[in-house]
Amino acid sequence: MVRRPGRDLTILTYGLMTQFSLDAAEQVSKKGVEAEVVEIRTLAPIDKATILSSVRKTNKVLVVHEDKKTMGFGAELAAIISEDAFEDLDGPIMRVTGPDVPPIPFSPNLDKAWQVNTEKILAGIEKLAAY
């Protein structure tokens, strides 16, 4: 793969967000930004080798998960990257997550606003790619 500095990035995700991330990566590839989606299949033990290999290849990371941002699993992923691959980064570790609010809302309209979706991931990709 030919590296294009400032263009490629890694998306770390798991569960339902994997499909949304793949959809967003496909859409953004039409704009010339390549996003490598890494599905975290086990949270414990975590596959640090795969995560760090991708981060070192792309030099930018977007963490996507459904949980709230504060104290969500994405913070653990960011800590791993900060501790083991900080020197390889060309931009900040960014996260697309649910908002920091009490449990998931019952109202369909509030639930839709709360949920992470392809559009929110696409916006995160574009923001990080421009960094």
C-alpha cells in the first residue's frame, strides 16, 4: 500500500458499529480517503498486536462505539494506543460515541438522536482525515 500522509486512518470498532463503520469507510473512499476498519472481536483479552499494527500503518485512529464517551471502552483503546504507539500518530485519537447522558432514551426521536450511525461516523472520518 502506498502511504498518502494525512489521508489514511484506522477505525477501531466492534459489534453493530462494525457495519456502520464499513458503510462510512466505503462512502469516504469515494472522496479519496482510505479507512481501514479493525473489528475488535474480543474485549478481554484484547488483540493489541492487530490494533497497533493498523495504527502504525495509517498513523491516525478513530474509535467508534455505542457506549457513552466518558469511561466507555473507547477510552481503554485510546489508552493502549497512547501508551504503545503515541510516536506513530499524525493526529489526535478521535472518538465517535454515544453522548454522555443517562441510559438510552425510550422516546424514538431521542433514541435516534442518541444512537451512533453511519453519518456520525462519516463526519468523524472526515474531521480526522483533514487533520
